[in-house]
Amino acid sequence: MSRTTRTVLPPRVFALADDLSGAAEVAAALGLRGRILLGPATAPPRDGESVVLDLDTRQLPPADAASAVRAALAYADGGVVLKKIDSLLRGNLAAEAVAYATGARGVVIAPALPVAGRTVREGVVNLHGTALHTTDAWRAEPGAAPVSVGAALGGVPTWVVPLATVRAPEPALHDRLRAVVAEGYHPVCDAETDADLDAIAEAALRLGPGIRLMGTGGLAAALGRRLAQVAGAGAGAGLPGWGGDRSTEAERHHPTGTDTPGSARADDVSSAPGGTPPRPLLVVVGTAEPTAVAQIAQLVAAGARHVPLPAHTLTDRSTRPTLDIRTGVGRVPHGVTVVSIDGSHAVGPGAARGLAVGLAHAVAEAAHESDLVLTGGETARRVLDALGIRELLPLDQIHHGAVRSRTPDGRRVVTRPGSYGDTDSLLRIARALRPGLAPHPGLAPPSGQPVDPPVQPAPLGEPT
């Protein structure tokens, strides 16, 4: 009689994000087999699986954003629940936080993202050591940056848990979180390192079901590391209070319909159907970040074709262009085209969604035949909406925040928050998807391309 090995799977994770690049960042950080959904949830995740839902609420009215959060929470179903928030506290944070906290025993909040230089001290977000509200990080936003995390959360009653408590020997942090929750407050945890976030995730999970988490991709990564420990420790190592169904070893190693994230692979090249050469690679830059200009310039120097689209033609349906990259594939090495919005003329922050929609429609025809690199959550979602793509399977991260996923039809899509990445970010992503694309310092653009430097992208105000 054969023996069946049974293992405790980590709890299911249901995560919510307000834009697509944030959803992908969370999915990759968690490291579980799972899915990214671009639309309403239809079922809760299974044990050991993550489902990350892009609510697409960043640009919605606050009341609509709150309604979307409440509707999504119907599918939380007893597992670990995480709300991904913008590390610079943008979006409908106050309205969504109130909806998210409703019905929870408590919400443990940790907005730090150390890998991007975003820390929290005394309840205040700092950007590379400078208080967020004294920087220009909100330059594309209609209002001023909040002076603290508590101020950003509006009507949610919060209590700051200082760094000394976060770093104190256990069970100090766990006990403090439990006490704050018992008093009717939601703890806002200071953190400056990944080790701080690890401690917060561990202490929050020990509080048991009914506690929800709220934070950035940094907290998601800490949660993923803790759940990986559970999966690796074997039977009997489940998280206290969370339970968890048991599955056979075969079920663990052969999950249905999902891919497991792993390290970036330089040879993961998507071929077009029928064994033809790799698909064209279309890079769509929808971000106001100053580094975008240098990022585009490095791609152009490596042989990519750059197509800046005037902003006014994207918001006016009668003049909206249609991009056709097929004529350029033959003469542009590796078939790489980068599209951005010509920011020669100022664009108001309120025009962000209209510009993203126009950009998506402009590139839609070319995007149907291409692998995609999409920067900025609003741009990424609008392009995939135009293509009718409703689900992504996360594969890996090329660098922090640059998440490679697979579409149901086998194409590769890389999403990245607009504010992430050094000046070589787009080149690194393109080389991971097309290993033959190598940097050539001083290389002149291909014949027929303009020699002018890339124009400043228009300020969409959407980086995550």
C-alpha cells in the first residue's frame, strides 16, 4: 500500500492593489503560485496560492474606489488579506483605508519600502531621509503630500508603533500590536529595513485571522518570506491560528494553471506562433519621472526605435494616431520600439487617465503582435484593457518592481511602476526579454531614425 505524503500549505493570500504595476509587484514579492486579475474577483484563492486583484481605482472618485474595495473583500474568505498601497501615499488612500478596515479586527499598516529609499519614522514617510511632505514627490498630484501616514488615512484611527518597539526582542512587538488593536486603533509601524518589515509581518500573522495587512511591496515581500518558511518547514509548521488545508506532494509540485515565480531568466524569449522569430518588443513609457528620458536614451543607443507621440493627438479622438511598428521591425535591430508621450507642452495632472487611454488606443494594433514592457500602472492597465487581457501569471522580477508575467496566449508582459528603476532600467528589461540586445556606448541610431535626444515624457502623475 503506497504512502501519501501530506504537507501543510501556507495560507491563501488575497491582495488588493489600486493599479496594475502595484498588483504585479505584490504578486512577484509574495513568491507564491498565483494570478494577477484585471477585473472583478470571481472566487477566493486556494491554500498556498495568491490572487492579486488590480482594483484600477487610482484615478477613480473616492466613493467609487471605496465601493470597489468593499466588493472585493467578499472574496477574502478567511485567508491572509493584504492591501497594497502606494509607497508615496498617493491615490484614494483615505477612502480605501476606511472601507478596508471595516469588518477587520484590526489593520497592521507598514508603508516602508526600504529598497526604494522609502522609510517610516515616527509615523512619517521619508524619501531618502527627507520627510515626504517636504519633497517634490507629489509634483504631479493635484494636492499637497500628507504630513504623516495617519493624516493620509483620513478617518481611520491609527497609533504609531515606534522603531524601538519594532526592533525590541519578541514578544514586545506582538504584544504592542495586540494592545493597540484591542484599544480600537490600527497600528502604523515604523520601519527602515527589510528586517523591520520581517518582524512586523511575523508579529501581525501571530495575531491570527481577522487581522489585515496594509503596506507596500516591501511588506508583501516580508509576508512572502514568512510563508516560504512555512512551506519549507513541512507538516506541523503552519502559522498559529490560520490553519491551512493539507495537500499531497504531487499536488504541491503540480499546481493547476499557475506558474511559480523565480529568478529572472535571460533566455526566456517569447516566440511568435509557428516557430517564427521572436515577436516584436514594444516598450510603452507612461511616466513623468525625470529618469525616463535617460532610460529611453539608453534603449535608443542600443538600437531601439523611438516614437514620441504628441499629447494633444492622444486626447483628441479625431487626431489620435495609430502606431504601426511592422514597417520598422525589419530595419530596427531585434524589433524593439519604444513609445512615449511628447511632453513638449505641459499636461495637467487631471489629464492622466485620458492620456493613458489615448496612448493605449494608439499602440493597441501594434501591441496585439508584440511582447510588451509597460511603465506606470495606469498606462499598463489601459493597454491590457485595449487588448482584452484579463489575467496575468507572474513569472519573476528582472529588477525590483519590473515584473515579468505571461499572458494566456503565451506572450511576455513586463510591468513596472513609473518611479522605479535606474537609468538602465528599460535596457535591462529589454535585454532580459531579448538577450541579443546589448548596450553599445556611442552607437548612432539606426538609419532613418532622428538623432535628437528623447523628449521629456508628459507628466501623467501615475508612478507607483
